[in-house]
Amino acid sequence: MAKRPSPVDRSLLGGDPVDVAPQLLGKLLVMGERAGRIVEVEAYRGETDPASHAYRGRTPRNASMFGPPGRCYVYFTYGMHHCVNVVCGAEGEARAVLVRALDPVQGLEAMRDARSMRRGAPPPDHELCRGPANLCQALGIDRRHDGGDLLAPAVPTGASTGPRLIDDGTPAPARIDRGPRIGVRAGTDLPWRFWVPGAPAVSAGRPPRRTG
């Protein structure tokens, strides 16, 4: 019998982001009627990670990173883009996993409309949620959702809600690749980016190291 879709178990998010990140591959990121399956993520270790927003401590901008696990950390960058993270680790540690790419599975027409607002025409479907800024635009995630609970219970259809992290029982990927994170200026050699090999939405990057 197929598993009934439900929020990811919060205990899954209580560990080190390098361990949590690959476990998020295959889970769903849902925003209203729009949803995509996570196929690429990056881990950030807070105050011990020079590439993390929390490397120099807590600020109003990064406060959501400090937990508890399951919170949503959304930041605004380059004056135009939003990116969404899954907060993990123990409360107060400022650890998170950046969602880099999704395979769109539901609400594609709404995603196309959202992506068309800037481009004039939507990209191919496999590029709708390729890259952290694009997936936030496609799903309609922005700073209003920062600090929300990604594991909140379901709400009635049509009710206002933020993004949610859902497990629909899809098996974990048969293989996972890993390599350096993209677009960072520090910690550039740490192999803390994880992705599903062959997934069309995955970013181009340096050669992978296989993990499974």
C-alpha cells in the first residue's frame, strides 16, 4: 500500500546537515497546489562553515537558521532572488540545507506563469525549478515565509499556507552523487552538494563523488 503523503518526520532533521541533506532527495517541497520533488541540495554548517550566512553569528537576517529543526529559512540575495533552506540540527546551531533544484510534479501551469513574469515566456519544464532562485519564483516562496514550519499539518484546500516538506513514500534514490557547493567563495572544496544523477533539473557542476 502506498504511503499517505505526510510531513517529513522532524527527527530526520535533527542531525548534521551533511547527513540530513542526502536524505531530503526524493522528498516533496509543496507550496499550495504547486509541488516539486527535491533532486539537488547543499549542506551548510553554521558558525563552523565559512560559506554559511551564520558564520559570523546571529543577525536579524539569519535568525531562522538557529532553529528549531524543520523551520524554513528564506533569504533574499542580489536584490532580486529568494532561496529556501530546510533548518536542521539542534536548536541554536544555525545549520541548514539549501534546496537547489526540484523536479516539478504538480501545478506546472502555475509554475510556468510565475516564471514567465520575468522571462516573457516560460522555460522548458525541466528548467522551471532548476536553481534555488528559480524554484522559489516557480513556487511563489519569498521572505514572507521565512521562519515558517515546513512540517506543519495539512490545511484545507485553498487556505493560505507556506511551503511544506512532504514524504509521499517515494523510495530514496538508488544512487546519489556529491561534489563541491556552487556559487560560494569559501569552503569551495567541501563536497557538501548532493544530487540525483541524471535528473534534468540538476545544476551543472564539478565532477561528482559517488555516495551510493
